Amino acid sequence: MQKEDVARLVTTPLDSPAYAPTRYRFTHREYLNIYYRTDPEALRRLVPEPLTVAEPVVRFEVMRMPDTTGLGDYTEAGQLISVEHEGERGEFNLAMYVDSVPAISSGRELSAYPKKSGAPRLYVDSDTLVGTLDYGTLRVATATMGYKHHALDLDAARAEVCAPNFMLKTVPHYDGTPRICELVRTRITDVTVHSAFTGPARLELFGHALAPLADLPVREVVRASHLVTDLSLNPVEPVYDYLAA
């Protein structure tokens, strides 16, 4: 392989890349979102400056992605925190648990999605939409929502999907010191909402040392949504460099 060919590599292994080098398009991407109030002090311990906690609200999400260009069929779950940056409201993506190696690798390498391995599921149980997350053999989250109880305004649903998303991008030097340490921002702008519903919802979180979702305890469920969308992801842009501060 010539040097110029090596320089064009996006990811490794050399002869079997960890993910497809393409812009990812999601078809019929399905969301279960549970918004809940939590302990404000717990949020302040986790949200990194220069972000501020907008309100003590967390979104637990389970996303079913059956048809994704370049990544195939997989599911994710995670927690996002309501934050503000320079007057703009958005969400800080705290953690994502994913059942796909290509999705984990591409999310971390190409962008800044805080992905690690987990086993989420999203399915309908009779009249109930159910989202679960297992870490190893243990159940760490169970979310339930009444299935298609009330139609949700499509513009409100689109606003949920298109909220600005903030994440931390960290890449170490070979000696273990930080090489890149940035706060980045992205926002979905290309989205079609096929259906949107809301209904009664509950969320149970269970303590785990390596999947500490319960460190942000559920005080009150604020609202819930069930969305089916088509969308594309946009690249991230840095908004704060911790190493230059």
C-alpha cells in the first residue's frame, strides 16, 4: 500500500475497516423519550463548564435503528441533560449504550458520541411501548409508555429531534496526556417525522458501577414521546477548547 493510500484511511483495521466511511442516513429511526426531573446537585457535578444546567431535567432515550446506511440494524439507549451554552438551550449527551461495534467505533472516532457497549431493546408489549437497557447480564433501565395514546404535534416532535447536542471530544497522546479535549456541538437539521405520540410513562433505573444511570435518580416523569423519523446526522463543530483555556 502506498503512503498516500495510508493517509486516506479513515479507520482501521487496514484490510477490514471498523465502519463504512459514508454519511449515515437513518430510515424509520424510532425513539422512546422519557423526560424526568432529577437531583440538581447531581447534574451540576456532571455537566462540564462552560455548559450550565438549564433545568434539572434528563432525557432517557431508547432508539431503534432498523435501517441505517453503512451501519445496518442496531439499537441505542442513553441519557441527555438539559443545558445552556451562551444563551442557546440544548442537551449534553452524557452516555450512550449501543449493541453495534461499527456504531460505537464510528460514533467515537468520527464524532464525539460517548458510546460504550450495552444491550438496549425497544418493543411493543400489548398496549405498552417498552424500552430496556441491560449492561452485561443485569437490567439497568426499564421505560414504559402507553402505546399511541395521544398524537403529538409534528412541529413539537421535530423540535425534540433537532435540539442542539453538546458532547466532549477527547483523544489522548501516546503518553496518556490529552491531545484533544474539546466541547463540541452538533444539530440534526435534515429530518422527516412520520409519526409522533405521547402518553403516560414511567422509568425505573437500577444502580450499577459501570452503567451509573441511577446516579441521576428519577424524581418525577415530566413527559414522554414516541417518534418515528428519517434523518441524517451532521458533523460536529468545536465550541470550546479545554487545552487552550
